[in-house]
Amino acid sequence: MGFANLFGLTIINLFWIDFHYVYPSTFKSSNSTNFRRWLNFLNMDMSSSDKKLLANSVHDMFSFAYDSYLKYGFPYDELNPIDCVGRGYDHKNPDNINVNDALGDYLLTLVDSLDTLAIMGKTEDFKNAVSLVTKNLSFNQKTRVQIFEATIRVLGGLLSAHIIITDPIESFGHLRPPGYDDELLNLAHNLANRMLNALSDTPTGIPYPRFYLDSGLKDNTTTENCLAGAGSLLLEFGSLSALLNDSSYASIARRIILNLWKKRSSVSGLFGSTIDVDSGEWINRMSGLGAGQDSFFEYLHKAYILFGDNELGQMFYEALSSIQSHLRTGRPQCLSGSGSPPIYWNVDMYSGNKVNHWIDTLQSAWSGVLVLHGDLNEAICHHAVHYFIWKIYGLPPERYNIMTEKPELYFYPLRPEFAESTYLLYRATKHPFYLHVGKDIMDGINKYTKAECGFATIHNVIDKSKEDRMESFFLSETLKYLYLLFDELNPVNVNEYDYVFSTQAHLFPIKRIQNLMKNLHMNPFTFLNNSQGYDFVKNSSCPNIKLTSSQYPMNDDLWKATGVYIHAKFASLPNINCDL
């Protein structure tokens, strides 16, 4: 069977997965004209002009949110999009970690949005934003912030913008502000130095989760850190080392990964969710691919690509093997054979037994990791599960229970992970199905989250009630990935083999970072074949598969041959008589 037919069978199966449960057959008939038209619509090719219109629509969404932030939110970290006021650090309640882990009174939304401005071609806005950052950003703030959030949002945002400004070939145009003298790099250096105490001065070599921004002192009142929070720092700290020609930052972040690696189960090879930094004992033994764990595995693989680190690459493959053995259920080959397509469960890290029946929306990023790994078949299947959940509500709940067919956590804070995987799958397959999925995402966000001066968190995906918050990752990630999905000629897409996105969607160029690494004294990375550098095009296992619009991922006849996934959900399918 050809890849296109397998691709079609996969999408179909993933909407009608048999989870070995018995469901009433009360679903809408696949023989209906409306249903068949919906299937065909998702496979229609999209013209260049249509894609351009969609890219412009995402551009307008970003401009509306960003301009509103500058008007109503700056210099605070975030904008409350309903009341149109700024949101800063909660000084009255320092233990309000839902806010204070990310917000530190350090121009969060502005810094996090810098490279999105460049990627969207907003040249003057980018230069003005850099000027605002260099004139107003100070880390002498009496705030306690999370190392992970400060690293991926602020450190990553500063580094990516500096890299774009100093790009010798000006891939995104001439973006150097007049008189620019490495101010963003110097700010990044300053911030990283403030984190060093909390990163390195611990009994286990695993960092404390938080530090005091003004003094740089660690906060050891809480010794519980999550796997992702401790182990997802290397892309930013490694790139800082390359830019400064100082290996110490990369060495610290890489050593943390090795220390965490020693703590995995000797039986299953799995990790827990949270660990005690002082004792090295796992506090939460749940192993999964969602919140608190997702980006650890992402960074193992991306560090392998960006820095050419052979040891980290081997660690990713070992971790992947454990994940496939203990978390994954379903038929061995996603696109062929009998049985259910794959689901990745949360299990006990020692026994491998399921600990619950929910998956969260952060897990949808795993599809993107699988694309980078080259396993398109598995990525397609995994993505389709999360698309199905999206279609049920029009937006994804934070946590969805597969057994009860209901959300466990109802909110949607404008997360980017599903948009990210949709973008990466489109780049890998060029199938128009993913363009239509992207339009679905964009339309849902516009329909349900748009507020007076931005886009608001959804409090409940069922009644679509809102919360007055717009997190910085909406501008840094969600809209960036949607824009790149539709903007075929964007420099990122034209040179797609030369870029790696951080977990916050900040851009790092592979060749440039590797060239800088060649002269790095005491380089901590272990290179392929004892030589420096990683040729992504040569070494990537991801096949260059291009599907035509005639090769459908959905076929009406194949639906009839598959089992039932979740009953009675197609009542919420779009009316094809309306403009989608």
C-alpha cells in the first residue's frame, strides 16, 4: 500500500479508534452527503492566494494583540485582554505561582515576541521593540521566578532576537537598530549569571525550581522540581556559550541532563514527573509526555540536532525506546495491521502500570518531536488523536479523559503545542489536510477567545467562558506557528533545515551555532564521528515526502472498515454548506 493510502487510513482510524471499549453505535452515518463532503473538503488543495490570505489573517491577529499590549499592557509583563490593563508580578501574594512563576517584572510579553516580529516581517516594530527592551529592561527586580520560564521565555527571546539582528546574511532583512552594540546579548548574559547559583549549588546537581531575580539567590523553600523544568535549559544556555565563547553555561545545563539521566528507573528506563532536588528521590512517579515532562525529551533530540551531541542523541533514542515499550498501546505499526492506533498513557515509572486515563494538550507536542525524529507515520497518528479532541469542543481542554470521554481540566490558555505539530507535519508532508487543520485552529481562536484588546484564556471549553489573561506564549508560539504554516516563502521555511525552534518557539540557526562551537574552549558536547558539527540534511532520518492533493488522507470507503472511536461526536462537525 502506498504512503498516501496509508496516510488516509491512519487519519480515518484515528477518528474511529477502538479502545477496546464498547460504545453505542449512535454516531452520524458516514453515508451522509454532508459527512462525505466534509471528508473531501479536508483534502482539497489550497491555492497560493488562499494561503496568503490566511497568513495575512494570522498577521492581523498578532498585530491586534501586540499593539494592544503596547497600548494597554507595557511595561507590565502581560496584558489582561478583557479589562485592557497590564498584569505584573503579584507582589501581594508571592506564592501565587500560577502568575509569578512566569512573570518577573521583566517585560515578558515584549521580549517573548521579538523574533515573531522579525519572522512576520514587521521590521520597524521589531527595531522599536528592541529599543524599548534595551532602554527599559532591568533584572534588578524583587521577584522570585521559575528558572525554566525565565530561560525559555526571556533568555531565549533575547538570544534569538540578538541572533537575528547580527545575522551576517540578514535572512529576515536589515533589522539592526541604529547603534546596536550587543545589548540583547549582554542582557541575556546578565540574566543567565543570576541563575547560576540555583542551577549549580544543589546536593544532587539538579537545580532548584526558582530563584530571586535581583540577588540571584536560590529559593530552596521548595525542593520539588519537575523533569521538564530542570532538564529543558540546554538550547538556550548552549547557544549563550556559543555566542560568548564561554563553555561554562553549556556545561552546567548539559550536566543537569546527565544528573537527571542517572535517576531514571533501572528497570523501565522511565522518568518520574517531579523529583526532590535535595535527596534525588522521585516525588511523583508518574511517567508521561505531557505537562512537566514534555520538553525534556524534546531538548534531548533538539540538542542533538543543534549541537551535534552524539551522547544526547543516543540518550534520546534510549528514552524513546522506553516510551514506546511502556507508555504506548495500540498496534505496533501505526499505519498497518489490526488493533487500535497508538495512545501514550501516563504510567508508573517503575512498574509501567497505567496511573490514569487522561491525556493533556501539552502532549500534542510529541507529534512534532516524532516529525523531527523522522517517524512520520507515528506523528500522523498521534496528531489525529489530538485533532479529534479539538473538534469535539472547538478548542482543546487542558486535560481529557479517554475513558469518560470528558475533560478533567476544562481551560484552554491559548496553548501552541497542537499548532506547532500541525505546522511541522505540513512541512514534512506538504499535505493540504494540515492547512485545513491550521485554519480550524485559527478560526476557533478567533471565534471563542477574541476579547476587547487581545485574546483571552478560555476558562471552560464547553461554555466558552473566558479568563482575563493572555500569556506571552500566544504571541511567541501559537501565532508564530500558524503564520509559518501559511507563509510558504518565509525565510524560516525556505531554509527550514538550518533552524531549530526552542520549546518557546525561539529560533536558533544550526550552522551558525555549530560554527561558533568549533572554537569553543573546553566544549562540553560530544560530536558525531569525533568531528564537530551535525549535517541535519545528511543525517536526518525524516524522509522528504511530498503528497499531492489527489492523495487523500481521508476516504469515505475506508471509514466503513474501521472500528468506533468515540461515539456520537460527529454532531459537532462543521456544516459544509457554510464557508469553512
